[in-house]
Amino acid sequence: MLSSISEGFPFSIIEAMSCGRTTVSTDVGGVREAVGDTGLVVPPREPEKMAAAALTLLKDDRRRLELGELSRQRVIDRFTLRRSVDAFRTVYKELAGEDEVYEPTLETVADWTLELRDPWYAAVATEGADW
């Protein structure tokens, strides 16, 4: 549960979701973007609604487990380090005027650290300071 009245991007929610836990959170900052349809989002400063949402999940084991599985998959699909690096890579390539759309290879999906051995990453690490 996250009962914030103000929030940037809710990393604590992402951490819980990565463990396969569904969440009940207040609708502040980037919470709705992070949670999507994998948890319950309630208005801030309304503790009765937060309590009701929590009780709803506590009473429905199947829904809670299903949302927990969806939560973990959402983190894998959107919020891993690899996804962040990929997003920055795409932005940098667009800024450099390249039209290439980056898609990870099947070989690197199982172990995304293999992609960090790609020459592009090495160039960024060594030449990036010169930009």
C-alpha cells in the first residue's frame, strides 16, 4: 500500500510489483502510470476508499494472485534496467539522426547483460564524456 499525498515516480510500488504483489495506491504523481491495470488506485486523502480497496483484495485470493502475476509481468515488460537503457538508446539514436529502431535479439532476451557487450554500449561508456 502506498498512501502518499504527493509522489514522483513510485519506485516502492515497482519493487513490490516486481515481487509479484498487487498494490493499493493513491492516485498521485506517476502511480497510475506505474500500476496500470495491475492494482487498485484510489483518490488521495480518502482513507476509507483505501481501506475498502485493501479489503477487496484481501477477501479475493484469486484476484489478488492474478493481479500479482500481472504486476510482475508489467515490471518485466516496462520497468527493467534493460528497458530503460533501450529507451535511452532509442532517444540518443533519434537525436543523432538515425532512423534505426532498436529491437533486442532473441539471444539477449534471456540474458540482457549480453547486450551491454554490444560495441554501441562500449562507445557510450568511453566516448560519452566527449559529447
